[in-house]
Amino acid sequence: GESVGLHLPTLSVQEGDNSIINCAYSNSASDYFIWYKQESGKGPQFIIDIRSNMDKRQGQRVTVLLNKTVKHLSLQIAATQPGDSAVYFCADTYGNNRLAFGKGNQVVVIP
Amino acid sequence: DTGVSQDPRHKITKRGQNVTFRCDPISEHNRLYWYRQTLGQGPEFLTYFQNEAQLEKSRLLSDRFSAERPKGSFSTLEIQRTEQGDSAMYLCASSSEQGKLFFGSGTQLSVL
């Protein structure tokens, strides 16, 4: 959903369940995508990346899916833990040196 | 800790004053970036260095903003004649390859 002012889209998830965070991007020429996690008072922390020649990439407890047809990116977190509570940002870039960040998604893990 | 280091963590200043922030990137990284982030928003690109050369600047970077990386290692971001609208988190990031940026904890600027 759209964020309004300070209100980020929020996903509340029970500890141990899987989380899915979605992101839409606008530049069909984007060739590199990255997910960041940001905790309060800290800088964004790299989670996982994917290049446009792939449609899926897995890390430790995380999977990124890329659908170039509909310009959609998702981050799946398996067995969500309280430490996963944070704001998650997707970012993309095309051939240049700047990452363009989307609006964040707040994940709240319920113990 | 060999991550990106930023100083100070917090800065409170009065409107019209000049402020300077410092960033120490990861030592082997030749690329250094400055971003700005306001509450509830994603980081916005300001400028990019490769070694000591400033290769890209955003239109967001007005002429009151200047960034340097004189020896290709640490960088400074100066804001002259600060305005209340400059209040934000200023983030520095570094990388050794295109795209994968590692961020510092940022400098939170409050302009009164």
C-alpha cells in the first residue's frame, strides 16, 4: 500500500511465521536490485541482492524474487524472529552509480 | 569495527550556521556516497565519489552543500547557511563494486 506522511505500510507477523514484503519499481531498464533492513537509529543494512538476469536468489532465511514482467520485487523471510523487526527498503539501479530507494515497509514481529 | 564510520552521530545547530560531517569508509572501498533520509522515507542520493573524484551530484545538492574526498579516503559534507529544511539523517556509504553499498549509522542533523 501507499505510505502517507510518517505512516509506513506495516506488516505484523507472528514469530516463527514467514514474512513477505513487496516492492514495485518503475524503471524497466533497472539491472540490479537490493534489499536493505533499517533498525531505528541505524543506517540501512544490506540483506540480499539480485541481478536482472535472475528471477530468484536465496540467502540465509531470506529469498528475493524478481518479476521483470510486472516490475515487482519481493523479499521472503523464513521463520521470522523478533530481531527481524525493522523497516525494509528495496532499491534498484540502472547502469549508473546511484541506488534509488523505494518507500519502506515496517515489519513488526509479535512474540 | 571496520564498517563505515560517521561523525558526529547527532548535530543540533541554529538556522544560518554552517555544519560539517565526516565519513570514514571501509578502507578498501574506492566508492563513497552521501545520501539524505527524512523520517518515513527511503534514503535519497546526494553525491558519489570514486577515489577523490566527485563523479555525480544530485539536483538535491544545492550550492549550499559541498562534499570533498581529498585523498580518496575519508569524506566531508558541509552545509552552509543551514535551513530548517536541511534537518535530516545524512548517511554515508561505501562500496568496492557498483550497487552493493554499505552504510554508516548516519549523522542526525536538527536545525532549529
